[in-house]
Amino acid sequence: MLRERLFTKKTVGGALIAAVLTCSALASAGFRGGYPVYVGNGYANGGLGAARNSSDSRQYIDIVSQEGWAWFVFIDANGKYGGCTTTDSNRLTLARSVSNGSYVEASWDSGGNCTAITVRNGSYFEPPVL
Amino acid sequence: MQVGKAPIWCGLSVLLGLAVGVGWTKAHLAKDVSGSVSALQLSTRQEQVLKRLEALEAGRLRAERLNQAQQALARVAEAQPASPRTDSPEATADTNAETEPARPPAPAAQEPSPEQLLGGQQAQELLQRAVQIGKWHDRDRSQFRAQFRSLTSSQQGELVRQLNVAMNEGKLEFDPAAPPI
């Protein structure tokens, strides 16, 4: 009986210590941000990892870069499409710099031509895990 | 008697005066001559010193010019690329690479062939049909994809532009599971 009590106390104590250690490890994991796809009027943004890991089956970012042109495609959680095309060499370079963990922002005019492209690669962007 | 002695004293005085005058003149003349000689010697020395100075100046100028010429030669040598070695083709290639870095040729604007022109027209018709009904038929989409792949980059860019405009305006839905390109 006494042994059982001692064993229970030890188990509970060990679990508590493990929980504290886990929490402290999580607390020191660094800043993380979730950036789901957002499609506005003439602009869109989002993280590739966040789109990929989202619980809905709609969020989507696709950057198609070919010789001489690129197409930036965004679809948000509601299925709303937004995108732009470009033939500008600087924007083509940016399109090619996008990686799995990138955050991409695009703006366009009424003709669907990209007017601004931002590609960010930060430690706080969510990498695709699924 | 006294009257008789006076001319004698007078003559002696004159003689004495003459002697003193001659002596003084001699002394002064000697001084002048020696002064002239020393002045002459000094001017000769000055001339020698001047000549030496001129020689030194000329030497300095020559040395300066030589130095300038050497510096100019060094600059020219630095500016010139290493001379190519004709006995080694690799060395020549390296030298050429230094002077003119090898760059990939700029892609020339590709003119579409007659088949590509026809393919582009057909792809455009498929796109218009999809826009009219607001979505892709499976058969149209697969035909569009096949045509799209055979087109030039420029033709593809134009089709993608039209596709994107139609989708931005909500005239054509986009299915990520079956993208048109």
C-alpha cells in the first residue's frame, strides 16, 4: 500500500516535471506566424506553408514562372480567386525566388498585370508539414 | 742765409710729399688690384658653382623624367591583360574568359511556327468557350493544356494573361485540382 502511494507520487511528480519542461521548450521555440491566404480587391497575400497546412481544402498559392512570364495565383479559404501576370524581369526574378516557406504578396491593376510583388522568407513563416 | 735755406726745405717738403703720395697711391693701387683679382677669383668660383648647380638640376630633371616614364610604363603594364599563350588553348580560353566573361546568349524572340499559330488560335477558342460557360469542360481543358504546351513562351504568356483576367473578373472558375495549365 505504502509502496503503491510512493509509486503514484513519483509518477505524478515525473509527469509534472515533464510537462513543465515541455512547456518551457515550446515557449522558447521562437516567434511563429500564421499567414493564411487573403484575396482582396486588386491584391492578395499569404504564406505558402500556411496555405498548405490550412484545415480547409481550398487555400492555394501557385507561382508559375516560365521563360518571359510569370503567373501568381491565390485562392483563399472561401474559394475566391485573385492573381496577376507579369513579364517584368525583376518580378520574374522574384517569382523564381519563392520557396516552400515563403510569404508572397501581389498587387495588380484592372488588366491583371502585377503592379507590385513582395516575397518574404522569414523564420516565423510556417513551413509546409503535411 | 736763412733765405738761402728756404728753397731747400721747400724742395725737401715737396719731395717728401711726393714720396708719401706715391707710396699711398702704390698701396691703394695694390689693394685695388688684389681686390680685383679676388673679385675675379670669386666670380670664377661662382661660375663653377653655378655650373655645378645647373648640372645637378639637369640631372634631377632627367631623374624625374625617368621616374615618370617608369611609372607610365608600370600603369600601361597593369592595364594590359596577360598576353595569351599560343601554345596552350586552355590558357587562351582563360584569358578570353577574363576579358569577356562568358554569358549565356540572350533568348531571341521566338517566332511562332504555322503550327504554333494555329495551336494558339485553337487554345484561344477553347478559353473563350470556357469563359462563356464559366467553367472548363474536362475535354476542353485537356485540349487546352496540350495546345498550351506546344506554344511559344510569348503565346503562352498572352493566354495566361487572358486566363487570369477572366478569373479575376469571376468569369471562369479555377479548380486547383485540375488547373488549366
